[in-house]
Amino acid sequence: MTPEERLTQVENLLETAARYINRHSQTIEQNQAEITQLRVSLNETLRLFSELATYQRQSQEEIRRIWEYLLKKRGRSGN
């Protein structure tokens, strides 16, 4: 292989490497953007679950209070 052919081969390899790096850099940037969006979505989901858990605890407490009230009222009316 002549020096010119070797140079051409090396240039072609470098161009291929540059395209590969560029393409994968773009993919990495897209993946990073998707990961950021997933983190935002996960944080929102966690916030909603936290609110749901709070609401559930409050509802259970309210049901318990109503139940106790009804039991006391029933006990008074039975005497």
C-alpha cells in the first residue's frame, strides 16, 4: 500500500470515527434529556403518592372519629 493510499485510509477511518462520535454524542444528549424528564416525572409521581397517603390517613382518621361518634351515640340511646 502506498503512503497516499495509507493516508487516504487513515483519513477515511478518522471521518468514520468523527461521524460515529457525533452520532453517539447526539444519542447521549437525547438520553440525558430523557433521563431528566423521567426524573421530573418520578418526582411528580412521588409527590402524588405522598399526597395520596396523606389523604388516605386523614380519611381513615375521619372514618374512625365518625365510627366512635356513632358508637357513643348508640350507647347513649340504648341506656
